[in-house]
Amino acid sequence: MDRAPPPTRADYPVLYDIPTRWLDNDIYGHVNNVNYYSYFDTAIADFLMGEGGLDPWRDPVVGFCVESACRFRRAIRFPDRVTAGLRVTKLGRSSVRYEIGIFRGADDEAAADGYFVHVFVERAKERAAPVPPSIRAALARLLVSPE
């Protein structure tokens, strides 16, 4: 088990605000673990669409998630505000590894952190394809050394 301290907001080049919703809470009164993956996906999609020009409905090359993980450090509850930090630690020919930190309210340390790996594929054939140039350029701006 990795005992590294939680990442901080300063560890991420971009931050996205994501509101929690009543339905995010589980029977125990905190955001259910599956929702953290939704927060990861939301931050990544926002970045790819807003900064990389991705059109997820029409582009011939899209990213498929092939691996993900999340480390839960402290609870988040509705109506907490969530901020997702996003960085890239590996940018290959057809793949990218994102690292994401989830922050509760104004907390500086992540309540959860993890990673998400996309492989870019030709939509029609579902075979690996090079990361499109506009997306690669956007992802390169988030590239940091892995920790």
C-alpha cells in the first residue's frame, strides 16, 4: 500500500469545479465510491472537449478508458463542493495516463486521488490510433513528471 502523502491543489495544472448531487450520497451518508470515477471522467471530458477540441459524438478517433484506480482518503458528502485537479504523467503514441485529485471544498489536500488511462481508437474499428494532433497538443500542456 502506497503511504505517500495526499497530493495538493498545487500538484495539478488545471482545476475543475464539480458540484455534488443529492443522489451521489449512499446509505452511509457520504459520496459513494463509484461517483469519484464519474468526477474523474467529467474533468477529463471537460478538458478534452474544451482544450483539445474533441467532439465525442462525431470525431473518428476517441479515447477509451482501459484502466483506472482511485485511493480514498477522506469522505465527501452532499452538498460539498468538489474540485478535480488534472495532470498527465504519460503521453504515448496512442495512449495517455491522467492523474486526478479530488478536493473537498477549500481543502488543499486531496480527499481522493487516482489515475485514468485512455487508449485512443478509431471509432469505426475500435483499434488503436495515434492521439489526434489538437488533443496531443492540449495534453502536452498538462504533462508533468510522474511522482
